[in-house]
Amino acid sequence: MKKTLVTALAAGALFVAGNGVATAADAPPPKTTHGPCQYTETPDEPPARPVPLPPDPRHTPSHGKVDVAVPTSQGALPLRLDRAKAPCTVQSFLHLARHRFYDHTVCHRLTAYPTLKVLQCGDPSATGEGGPGYKYKDELPVDLPPAQTDPTGARKVYARGLLAMANAGPDTNGSQFFVVYGDSALRPNYTVFGTVEAEGLKTLDKVAAGGIQPTADDPAPVDGTPVLRTELLRVRPDCWF
């Protein structure tokens, strides 16, 4: 499933009956955790790297912040996760980090639209289609200011420095996330779960200044693969909670 900010494209599963091939009715239901986050397996979208479902305690930690060191091939990208804003998302991100899911992954998408300036990461396949083999619920922001560029008021400002989840529609969060290097106008459909620290903004500015790789169809794209290859070398919380 491609996790994207502007469109949401999801390939449907195809089941063929007969000849011993399992049908939808034969398939066991996907495993789901029983806590408040309800992390649910996605059998039709296997994990890009092996990882179990996250823990899902009844009392999911919902207070405090977690600093995460993220050295990249273009410089440091330190993050600060906010449990109060999105406890299930922070819990999943830390789980993936604990299992080295993000190590040596490449940020596959850079956008440079006037109203959308983000770097998207978190897919080990670097295709925009990879994930952890599970999904979980949205924890949508309710405190974002309205975007002045949208007279309808539907779009909000995802400000420079925010850290948020990419998705392919409601309640399809997985592993892909984006970091905002310039104020962006989006519908508030993307879970905000932290911020980028000051040193990380310098790294984002460097990557953004490098531009987007041209293609045969578009010599000056505003959305695509960053020219400066940005690999997350490691993702390590300063301490575990």
C-alpha cells in the first residue's frame, strides 16, 4: 500500500476460488492486539522487514516525551516524540526502532510544492509501498491553525518542524512518516506525534536544497526522489520507557 500525503491509492486483494486456492472466506482473520491501540496485521501487505505486532498495554503511556537520535547520511535528524499527542503512534514507532526496522532505510520522497514541503521516510523498500505488516488507528490533531491559503478552512498548517504519519486513508498508519521542512497546508488527516529538533531542521534544509531527481517526463519535478540520498543510519531513543 502506497503511503502518500496527497492521494491515497490502495491495491485491493484478489482472491481466486477453486483449484485449492484459498478464498477470502477460508482465510483466518488477521491478528489484532486487544489493548486500546488495536494493532492489526495486514496479510495482503506483508512487512518490508520482519517485525511482530507492537505491545498494546491497557494503560498505554500517554505522558512525557522521548528524544530519538537519528543520524543520517546527510546529517543528524534528532526527533522528539510526544506521547500525549499520539500515544499509540509513539508506542509503535519505538517498537519499530527497538526491532531495528528503520535502520539503514532511505527517505524515498521529497516534495517542494508551494503548500507542501516534506521529506517522507520509514519504508525499508524505499518504494513508498513498504510497511511493517500491520496498521493502527489515527490519532488526529485538533489544535492545528487554519491555512490562510485555503478559504474553506478545511486545510490546516502542518508547521515547519512537525513529525507526522503518512497513510493511505483512515486508520492505515504503519511505519512511514514525514518531517515538515516548510509550513504546509493539509487536511488534518495525518497524525502528529512529535517534532524535529533544531539540528535536524538544518539537515532537512540541506536535503530540500539539493532538490528532486528529474525524470524523463519531468525535468523539474516538485515531488519525487531526493537528489541527496538520505539514509537513516540508525533510529535510537535516548532511553527506553
